[in-house]
Amino acid sequence: MGFFSDYRATRRDERELGEGVWRRAHDRFKRGLDRYHQILESVRDPELRAAAVPVANDLADLLPRVRAVCMEAHVRAPSRSQDIPHSTDGYLSDVHRQLSRAGNSVAQAAEALTMARFAAGSHARPSTSALAGEGTPGLVSDRASGLAGEPGSGGDAAGSPEQLSAPSQGVSAIQRRSAVVAEYVTAAERLLGEHAEHSPED
């Protein structure tokens, strides 16, 4: 059943998106989205996961819009090659450029999530060793109390403000990248709307 389902989906994509630049733009976006979700499944830090899940939902909501743009572009200018079809004032080239930027930005959001996941893991590990003290079970050393961000804490790498803020910085990077993706998709939609009255060869 899975084989026939995949086959039907492929035939539908060929019919609605073609086999050229519009299909590739759609698939690039979808691959980036899939990658983001794959990385999200491996995130264990509660704070990072709580911030990354809404971004995943926002990005997923953009996929139908990307598909709609690619479908409309294919209707106006069917593509079976890597060449972007000719259009009035080159607007289809601009549409494709915005779609490509959106796909690249989704991939970068996935990369930012990967980095944030590693930062969150690195952020958590020093506290474990610090809380152990100098081989004394249950003893919280001065270095460990510094990890809590108290004034006068030590300035070593384990307790530095940069280490503590790493997960938050990662969250900000992911959110910024997600916002950029939405801007690119909106720009592609706007370009199609502005040229709705023109055929590609006008």
C-alpha cells in the first residue's frame, strides 16, 4: 500500500508541479521542513523544545502556500528543465528567487536548531560535574553556585554568561530564520498577484 500511495503522490506532483524548476523549488522547501522536524524529534531540552515546536508548526503551515505558488507558476509557465520560463519583466524569475530563498532559509532554520540542540546539551553537562563538587557527593561548590547566575560567580568557561545564554541565543536564531522564511513566501505570493493579468509571454 505504501508503494502505491507514494506512486500516486509522485504522479500528482508531476501533474500539478511539473518536473522542472517549480517542482524543484517545492521539493527543496519540503526537504528543509522534513529535516527540521527530524532534528526536533531529537531535542531533549524542555526550553528549546517548547520554543522550537511552534516554529515547526509555523513552517509546516507555509508548505501549502509554497505548493500553491509553485502550482500557479506551473500553470502560467510549465517547466520541465532547469531554465526559468520567460515572463513579463522577468517576474517569474523573481518568484523563483523568493521560493529558493525560502527553501534555503528553512534549511538554515534546521541548521540553527541543530546548533541550539548541541548548545543546550553543552549547557547542561557542566552543571552535572559542578554539582558533584571536588569528589564530595552532595556538596555544591562555589563553581556550581556560579552556574545559577548569582552575582560574583566565577568567570570560568562553565559558568560564563555566554554558556548560560547559548540555548536562548539558539532559540532567537531559529525564530528569526522562521520569520524570514515567511517573508520570502509572502513576497512570492505578492509577485504572482501583481502579475495576475499577464501571461508569461506578454
